[in-house]
Amino acid sequence: MALYRSSLPQLGGEIFLIDGGIETSLIFDQGLDLPLFAAYPLLDTVEGRAALHIYLAPYLEIASQHGTGFIIETPTWRANADWGAQLGHDAAELDRINRLAVDVALETRHSCDVVAPVLISGLLGPRGDGYVVDQVMTPADAAAYHRAQIATFADTEADLITAITMTTAEEATGVVLAAKALNMPAVIGFTVETDGRLPSGQPLGDAITAVDNATDSWAAYYMINCAHPTHFADALDTSEPWTTRIRSIRANASMMSHEQLNEAEELDAGDPADLAARYLSLREMLPRINVVGGCCGTDHRHIAAIAQALAPI
């Protein structure tokens, strides 16, 4: 059993940082080609692992400077059966690559100088597109689909799994059911449109409540990711109990909609200082928010600004 698996330290309320938008950073900052927006193939080459190290190093330095904890997310958002098949990887290859991702994360944890806890999270993505609901699975089908990747992570030293850009409550429920069956802590990250609703059209609060009701609240907490704070701040009714389940934010740098981001040819990095101020406002609204990072368009500059706002030196 991994060191923190039985008791996740971020549940104590101390600030934990995560990285930013890994795929957009690798593409636009390092000039790498990521077919199907998949970063996990980089794990298989010396050059690729070096690129991942270059990407992650500034974030760990920020955590060290501010005395915060850190969560290393494996670059495995696309390392599931459907996306893997498009990249030529079968079940055995995906099992190997997900294990390798944790091994690389372990090496990073052992070599970094962050004093506070550093956790390893096995990262999952949706079966389909992260912005569009192109197929709706039942919770049982979703549990069966995602179980293989979760089972791999459960058999490693990963401390938890995190599923991001979930577009439906049904798929998120399946992820949590599979994690529960494997006794693996789980975090669910929902993405929302500019109206604060999931791409399925479901209100965020209804989705969180539905997942909790179907899983006996197994998820450790919930995250909002791949949306700008202006898209969802007004949907957070602090009088509703479901908002207490939100502990993590990984926002986009850009205020553009998902459709606009898909069509954009240049990276919109937004304003790191403005984004940090919005994170501070969200934390003042929901004091449980203590696990913070970024998504599309964000890099270490944004996380440094957020860390300065939420965890001053």
C-alpha cells in the first residue's frame, strides 16, 4: 500500500499544488508533437522523459519555495483503451505504460526537494472527447471500461487516481465505482461550459450529488477543471451542501469557450495575476479549496502566481 493511500494529507486542508496544462505546454512551449493530444508516449523515450522532467521541474521548485505539498499527475490522460488503440497500443502496452508513468513519478518524488508531502496520482481521462459528449455510457459500462487503468494504478505505488475532464455524471460514477471496488482513493474533475453546466447540460451540483448518491460518497473530493473561473463561479451556491465537496480547481488560462479553444491556432495564456486573484476569490467563497493547479494554457507562471496568492512565502 502506498504511503498516503490510507489517509490523503490534502484532506487536512493544507495547500497542495498541481502542475498546469501539460499538453499545451509541451506543444506550444517545447514544440513537441502530441498526436491525439496524448503525452504518455513520451514516457517510452529518453528524450520524451527529459521533456517531461523539464516541464515538471519548475512546479516542484514553486512548491519547495512556498512549503506546500505537491501532487504529481501521471501524463496518462489518454492512456485508456479507445485512445490507446488509435495510437497502436493494446491492453498489455497500456498496462506497461501506466506502470512506467508511476515509476517515473516515483523517481521524480525521490529526487525533488519538496519537504511537504508529494503524492502520485494516476491520471485518467474520458473515454471520448473531453469537451463533447459523443457517447453516454451507463455507470456499469463506465466502471467496466475504466477498471483496467485503475487496477494498474492500484497495483503500483500511486496514492490515488484522478479522472479529469469528465463530461457526464454517468461516466464519473463508473470511475468512482471501479475505484471503490479496488479500494483506491478517487478524485473526480468535471469540466463545464461557459454557463457552468457540464457538456451534457447537467448542472454541476446535480452531477456531484448524483455521483455521491450512487457511490456512497466514495470520491475523496471533486475538482473543476478545463474551464475559466468566469465560467463557473456564479454556479457555486455556497448554501448548497454539494459545494463542500469541491476541494480542487484546475482552471484554464483563457476565458474562451471549449469550441473557441478547439478552433484557436495560437495559445491564449491569459493573465496569471488575474487568474490567481480569481483563485483567491474562489477560496474565500469555498474555504475547502486547497488543491490547485492549472489546465489548458497555464504554465509555471500561473501556478507561481496562484501559490503566491494562496500560500505566501
